[in-house]
Amino acid sequence: MIATLLALLLPSAAPAKPKRVAVRPTVTILVSIDGFRSDYLQRGVSPTLSALARTGVTGPMRPSYPSLTFPNHWTLVTGRRPDRNGIVGNLMEDPRRPNELFTMASEDPFWWNEAEPIWASAEKQGIRTATMFWPGSNVSWGGHKANRYHTPFEGGVRPSDWQQFSGYVTDEQRVNAVLDWLRRPAAIRPKLVTLYFDEVDAAGHEYGPDDPRTTAAVHDVDTAIAKLRAGLAALGQPANLVIVADHGMAPISADRSIPLDQLANPADYRILETGAYASLAAVPGHEAALEAALLKPHDHVRCMRKADLPPAFHYGSNPRVPPYQCLADLGWTIRKTTAERPRTGGNHGYDPRAPEMTALFVANGPAFRPGTKVAAFDNVDIYPLIARLAGVKANPGDGTIATFSHALKQPR
């Protein structure tokens, strides 16, 4: 009875207020699935990517010429075509350094400094970035060679967090690294992240684009994207995902092969690259002999001076582009000599306008209008899109944000 009276006389305790959950700012995540041809999405083995495309934004994306890995990855993050970003091939020479060769392992900023990547711009503007693999992301951009034992390069800008590429790092480990960065306190949490997967390209090269093992690789990377989405949801981390590829893939075979030594006399030229295209230079004093043999009509390949490449390629003015290029028909492979063993499987590097070279593009997140299709576009347009999403003041480039004006919820 006394307890009842006390309960009536005493003020009741206020109901507990629900705890406030801090709203995380949206992160921008740029994902590259190397070699993911756009029509792989229709194979029925990528439910996560297909759902993101269906509920987000998608459309066919043309790579830049040459449709190779390093030139196009640098284009995606600089907004400049290879002829203007300096990464004109997977192998390169530069007349300023005649005794050096650029390879896909080159870290000297000299090769990369012709165009600023978006993470360097972001870091300069106080926007924290992290790269879980991306060609060039391990380079101290804007730096220079120091020739010191422990620090061969000095100066320049890198992402706040970055990982040196290794094919032994599994998809799950790559995704977990990104999620670990996003678990951090706000002060050291990245606002712009890149993530790179390479197994679809590797399978396409080894087995060809139509092989079941390549389709299995598509499924595996889709599983990794599903884990990324689940991890973001568990963190309560909103994200604008922009998922791209650098190029597509075409089937090749041993019976579709073009030995260069059957087109011209090997004594007249020096080869830099072969494959879907060949780049070469004349031996000094042999220019006339080389042109007489090389520039005449040949089956399944067209050889040109670099100044005569198709205008649609936007390629050939950079001093790093060798004087001559031979471009094979789709599915044909240029090899150095008759003795070299012909390849089978798949390849890229062909005319970027070929449907087989078309690359994946899917975007999804709070910035995008659901269920939007964009018309075919060039991959230089990705850079201004990422800059807009991440709040980075973009450098002048070759692309335009207008491609996505109807796909963004709040176009500015």
C-alpha cells in the first residue's frame, strides 16, 4: 500500500532517450574489375553486380586507345587520354631517357608525372584517400629520383593509405582492408577509396572470354563485391560505388597470328610492344626500307606512321609513342617472329570502338537516380564523376560530367 502511494506521489522516471547514432558521411569507392567485358554482366552469374546495375546506373563504356591495363587505369583517375597522361603503353620509352624502359613495375615518378591522379588532387585539398591497389597508386606523384639507398625517390604525394600490388592478396583480404580503413575514427577515415580486382582479366587471357573458367572468375569477383556491400551495411557506412573495367576481351587463337618478320625485314626495325598491336621504330638510316615494306597493305593488320592513326584514337602526339604502329584485326595477334609460339586464349589492345573491348560501368549509391541508363561514353568521363562525388576540385581533362547529368540526383 505504501509503495503504491509513493508511486502516485513521486514523479515518474523519464523514459530513456534512444542513443544517437552518428551519421557517417558518404564515402566514394572506385572499383576496377580488370578485363570485365560489359556483356559479362548478362551471364547470369553476377547477382550482386546485376542488382547494382538494375537499381543504379549502367551503360557501355569505351576504353581509350590503346585498350591496355596501365594506360586505361591512368586515364580513369586522371581524366586524360593516354596520349595526354603520359602512360601510352604497358611498355614505353622516352627520348629524354634513352637508356630506360617503363614496365608495369616502374615506380619512378618521371613516368607518371604528366597527369595528376585524383588521389593526389584530393590529398592536396585535405580529402583523405586510400588505395587498395591501382596502377600508379604506389608512386610518389610529383616526386623525383633521389638515388639514395633507402629512399630512391623523394617528394611528391601518395594516398594517405595504400598497398603495394600483389596477386597473392586474395579478394577477401582486399575487401577486408577497405572495410578496416572505414572502421577508423572519422579523423583518419578515407573519403575516397580505390579497390582493384584482377582475376577476370587473368582468366580471360589464359582461357579466352567464352570459357567457363572466365565465367567462374566473374562469379568470384561478384562474391567479393557482395562481401564489400555487406561490410558497408554492417558499418552503417553509406557509399557511392562506381564499378568499372579498363577494357574488354577478345578471343584469340594460334591460327590467327601475324609474325612481324613476314611483314618487314627485322634488320630495319626495333620492336617495343606486340600483341593486339605492335609499336616499333626504324633502325637509323633504314626508315625508307621499313616504310616501303610496312606501310603497304597486309592481310588482317594495318601498319601506320603514328601521325596517321585514326583521329578517333586521340593518340600519336606524345613523344613516348613509337614512330610506327601496326594494329591487328580483332582476334588476331601480332608476334615478333615466325619462330615465336602463337598464343591462344584472349587479348585486348584492339580498336576501343569494337564491342568486345567495351568495359563494365555500374554506379550505385545515394548520389544516383535508380534504374538509369547512360548512352555509350568514353572512359575519360569517369574522372569528373569521381571528383564530383568525392568533393574534389577536378583538373581540366578530356571528359565531361554531362554524361551523367540525368543520372545524378542533384546535378550541379
